[in-house]
Amino acid sequence: MLERIRRAVRARIADNALLDEISRLLREAVPFDAAFWAAADPLTMLATSPTRLENLGSGEACDSYWENEFFVEDVNHFRTLARRRTPTASLHRATDGHPARSSRYHTLNRPLGLGDELRCLFRSGGEVWGYACLWRAHGARPFTTAEERFLSDLSAPIGDAFRRAALLRPDPAADTLDAPGVLTFDRSGRLESVTETAELWLRELPFTQVDGDGRDAVSIPAELRAVVNKARAIAAGRDAGTARARLLLHGRWLMIHGFPLREPNGEGGKTAVVIEPAKATDLAPLIVRAYRLGRREQQITRLVAGGLSTAEIAATLCLSTHTVRGYLKQVFEKVEVSTRGGLVAKIFAEHHKGTLNPDIHTAL
């Protein structure tokens, strides 16, 4: 079964159809009763499209899920798992066989009739490009170490499928909105107000695919839920970094930004979310990771985009020209180009609709 799943994902991109196939095949080897699947922005680890829910009920469960991920001290958070060498972890083993020690077990699992859970990161080139959480019904046997290893062996091939999705060329004829939309959420993370443009964006955003409970609808996409709760956690001092995710929608890249808000009296707690077309500078860090360029290769690509010669790059990085040529050869092979112009065009132009920002090299 392991090789069968590997064949299913080989050379394919992660979309809802592939997630459906992976879930169906995996269930035969590692039985589960509910699941959450999502692509991840490798720069922020926030959920992005495609996402998929199986037998998890309504949007309230998603709210509890992300609340726990960012606001509650618990075991096996995805950001914690990202620091470990092994990409999988079960709740049963993390709590020494006492899942009731987990807050998530009480607030999410038990209310949904679920027991043990198994989380997995899907990595490619050391970056997290997606993740999944599998659950078994309350009272069912916990996930075994053999099942954890089975899922771990799928981390790289499934991660590659998520990574390849980031290299899809946007459709230059995609007819989408150009203006940003703004949404505000109250202190509890509930939607409070939206601009007219934001309503139009929400109609275009892909709702999380729900399987197994057709009467329930997810009103706010998982991408927005993750960004909102990340921004709230940063404002509360429980997390760091930035609350933003990149999303390829209908042939065009979007950015979803989350910002903590403060009232004139200094009180905080509310959150604003901005949805807007992505700029080339937003995409550059994502695309170079999707091509699996190493740190030095990224530096050299940035300098090539800035118009520096081989000798100038060597002087800037304190390398020999021979070493720079070697790195350039590696970059050309990974990106499948043969010239500097082709490199800049493929990384920056092909993945961005519109005119390139002349300061694009500052984004890498």
C-alpha cells in the first residue's frame, strides 16, 4: 500500500482530487474516522488551499481547532512538530497513554466522539508544505508506532505534491478582483464586519472541502481561520512572526494578511484581515523554496535578479568565481533554464501576473 500511495502522488500536484485519493488509500493501511488535510505556506506554516475536512462537523470545530493551535499550551502543535526530526506524532504517545492530559482532547476530540489523533507534516526539501491530522473514534485502539512510521514514510512524497502546486503558472487571463478586501473579527475571533470587496473575495475563495457531513457548511475558509488566530496569538504575546498566507486562486496568487487592531483607548483584541492580489515581492520567497533552492543558491539568485555579474557576485559573497559558476549551474538545473535571463523570467515573471516590481530582488 505504501508504494501504491507513492505512485498515486508521483509527479502530481496536491488538489482536492488528489487529497481524496490519498485519504481513500491511506484509510486502508491506517484506518481513521475523521481527518483534516491542508496545504501550508512554508514561510509561515499557516494553512492554505487545498484543505479538506472529513467527519468533523461544522465550522465551530474549525474554530476550536485553531484556537487550540495558537492559544492553548498542548502537545503536538504543528509548530512544535516542525522542530522535530520525525514528522509524525500521536496524542496517545505524547501523553503517555493518558489523552485526557491534552486540552484539545476535551475541547475538540471528545465533543466530536473522537479519541486518539495522529498528526503528520508533509515536508519537501526541509520545508513544511502541508499537514494532516487523523482521528479515531473514542474507544477505538490508539494509533500504533508502525502506523506512525507508515505515515512518516509518506511525508516526503506527499510534501512534493504540495510543493509542486506552488509552481503552477498563473493564468494571465484570469479575471479576478484587483482591489483589496477587509474583514474585521471581534475578540473571540468571530466575523464582525466586511467591506463590499471582501464579500466578493469570499465568494471566490475556495471553501474547505467537507466530506462525510453534507448538511454542515464551513462558512469561513480554513485559510482565513488560520490567519485570524495567528494574528490574535501574536497580539496576545503567545506567538511570533507574521500572520499571512499565500493562496493560488483561479490562476492568480492572493495574499491574506492578519493585523491586530487597537482602539483609541489602547484596548486590543480585534483583528483585521486583508485579502488582495499578491505582488511579485510576496511570491519570490515562496517560489525559490518551491524550486528547492538552498540558502546560498537563493542568495545568488537574488544577486542575479539584481543584475550583478559573476565577478560581482563572487566579491559580494566572498566566493571564487568558479564557486559562483558552480552554484549557478545547480540553480539552472533545478529551475530548468540555461541562461540568467531565463532564470529571472521563470522565477519572477511566470509566477506573477502583471509587471514586475523593479525592486523584486529585495524580497529574497
